[in-house]
Amino acid sequence: MAAAFDVYYDGSRIFSWVSDLSGLPLDQVNFVISQILALACAPLFRNTLHPSTTSPATRHTFGLVLGLVFGYFCFGMQAIHLGGLPALCYIVMRTQDPHSMQRMVLGVALVYLSCIHLHRQMYDYGSYTLDITGPLMVITQKVTSLAFSLHDGLTRREDELSADQKYHVVRKMPTVLEYFSYIFHFQALMCGPVLFYRDYIDFINGHTFLKHAPPSSGHLDNNSNSRKVVLEPSPYLVVFKKVVCSTMCAIFFLNLIPSFPIQRVKEPEFLEEFSFPSKMIYLVIATTVCRFKYYHAWLLADAICNASGLGFNGYDAKGRARWDLISNVDVLKFEVSFVLRDSIEQWNKGTTRWLRMLVYERAPRFRTVLTYALSALWHGFYPGYYLTFMSGALFTFASRAVRRSIRPYFVRSRPLKAMYDLATMITTRLVMGYITFSFLLLEFWPSIHVYLHLYMFLHVLGVLALLLLPVLLPPPRRACQPEKSGAVCSNGVVSAQH
């Protein structure tokens, strides 16, 4: 494995001594160092390079150059692919008919990304090395969302657009500097969160804070005679909290993962000697521990964006500034949600918006299937991914059936409602461990063996819920309502709002 890593990983070796001292792989060391440097540079955007004193071109250039430096530091010559994919897509945007350009960009981006996925699967199978596939996945989201926004702005009338499409619409082709700055800006290059072009341009031009009316408690200075000065809220308390939470997640992961490795589920001892409840408890704990790795990376990336002034999303009802415009995850809501739908919607939220924007709101039919297909292809080709996607679809539909048929009997009193919520929260935790271990394990037959040793019991219950509940406990009748827009989850699950 070490030899394969040396051949496949092309990042800088300057900090090999840190890797040797800490025992962490060099790719992880380089990632953390690049993110710490990005966090240190981020306040320059908010202070030294503030839009009131700095031209957009300078801010574009600063973010672009730092992104290129960090990309080369972490990936070496492989970083050429980070430029290759968006360069090809930009040529398509500039040269093709806007009526079909967006589909061509989507095709080019997915083919390019798929080739990189397959290359890694061939030469570094089953590895969790931090290579260019992660940034390329985010770049794919950026170029395709921009292409669809351009298509809307150049070919469709205002009254033909949905509310989200009106928000994201782009009516002018970006210049080369604007485009590649958007692709490579250092705050979110390494692991997201995905940022849509309209939000990025508002940030560069300094329009973000002007779009949201400040609360009456006084964030506005009207002392000047002819203009209003918006006093921007400080992000540093939010940044501090996210950095602390990110650090704690990293510590939890490093200390707990040796005791709960996901690979243990393939061992005969686990399959033959662990009791049924022990197997389920282990799956829940092991998958939860693995999530701390994602929480660490995503919360740190959120902090970098916020420290630069990126991610402001207005004020809440109490007048407090919100910094969740491009947040990747809400850890607490994900871990303690009462229902599967709510839990999934808090995971990789930018990808949720991307899938909704490209597929769910546009497909005339087979929305759910097409959304799953795009999400699966975007993730790659490991069979474990597809087991998770298919199981996720089943349990999303099953949870809807349970909610429609059983929940009405428990909302008539607060004690019954509390019992129902507790039961669904526990069930959601079990389902999460049950369906996501294969995503981490990556392999098909080992995942199937685990399911068989668990008697496929949750799959069976899910199918029974779909087939029998509507017959045995028909949902109460209610007035017909227009179909509400669904929420598209980061793994492709489309969940209607009930």
C-alpha cells in the first residue's frame, strides 16, 4: 500500500517529516496545512482586500492565485486536471448554442470526472488517499451549475423560471478571469462547500451584505447625508466555533477509528461470533466515527469561507447574523433528526441544491430515478456506493409510508408524539448505520455478506412498510393539493415535504 501511495500521490513532499513525526499520511498532512494557510489568508479578503477599497479584478486574482498554489502543493502535476476539466467546459460554453450548451457541459464534465474516478479505481483501489477526485467533484458542480444558470439567463424568459432559477440566473458570460477565479478560489477548492456563481460574484463585488436588510436593532449608519453605510457583522465568533468543532471532530476520529475500523465488518469473527444486536451497534458506531472525518474537513472549510466574509446569509428572527449560505453540513441536525428525510437533508447540503437545480426541478418525468443516476455517477463507480443509494431510496419511500399511515395516530397527544419522535430518531440512527457502511466499505460482496448475516431485516421491513401499510392502515384522507417541490438529498434521495 505504501508503494502504491508513493506512485499515486503526487503532492509536495516538503512536510514528509511532519508525516513521520505524527504518523499521519502525507496527503492528510498536506491537506491540513493547506487549510490552515487558507484560514490564515482568508481575513485578507475581509480587511485588506475589502471590496470598498479593492477592485473586483484584484480580488479575483488573489483568490485564483492562492487556489492554484494550494492545488499544486497538494496534488503536484495532477493538478493539471483541475484546470483541464473547467477549460474544456468553458470552451463549450463560449462556442455552443445556449439552448443545448448546458447539457453538453454536463456531459463533458461527467465524462472527464468519470475517467479520473476510473483511473483511481484502477491504480489505487479502495484507498482513501486525498487526491484530485475530491476537488474535481466540486469543480464539476460549479461548471455545470454555471452552465445551467447561463442557459436560463440567455434562453428563457423571467416568467418561465422557478424561484430558485431566478435566484441563480446568470445573464452574462463570465470573463476568463471571473470564470477561473470562481473555479479555483482558495476558500473552497479542496473540499467545498460548493458555491454557486451568483453568490460568488456578489461576494467579490461586495453586494452580499447589501442584499439582506439589517435588523432594526441597528446595523445601519445613516449619519452621512447621501448614502447609507452598512456595518458588516463580524464572522469571527462563528469561525472560532467552527474551528473548535472541526478540531474536536479530528481528535475524536483519530482516537476512535483504531477501535472501530469499518474493515472489521469483513472479518469472520465479526460475521460469525458477534451477536445480532452487537453487529448493529457496531455498524452504527463505526459509521458515526467515520463521519467525524467529514465533519472535520467540512467545518474547517466553512470556517475558511466565513473568515473571508463568504457565506453571510442575512439575519435570523433575533437579529443575529447567519453564516450558513454555503454550509456543507449541520452536524447536530444530522445526528439527532427524528426522521430519515430531515437527517439526509443536512448532509452535504450544497450537493442537495446542485441536484435539485440540475435534475429534480427540470426533468419532466422520472425525476427521482434521474436524480439518483446523476448522484451515483458523480460519486464514482465503487459498488458500495450503489448499494447505499438503492437502500437509501427504499428507506426514504418506506419512511414516507410509515409517516403517512402511522404518525397520525401519535400526534393526538404530546406524550404519544414524544414516544413517536423517540422511536423514529432511534430507527433513523439504525437505518443510517445499516445503509451507509457499504458506502465506506466500497466493496460489493463483503457488503452483501454483512446484509445476509443480518438477515436483510431492515430491507424486509422497508418492503413490508411499502406494500402492507397502505393496505392495513390507509393514510387519512385529505384535500388534494398541488404537488410541492421535493427536497433532493446529497445521495440522490428525493423527499417530498409532508
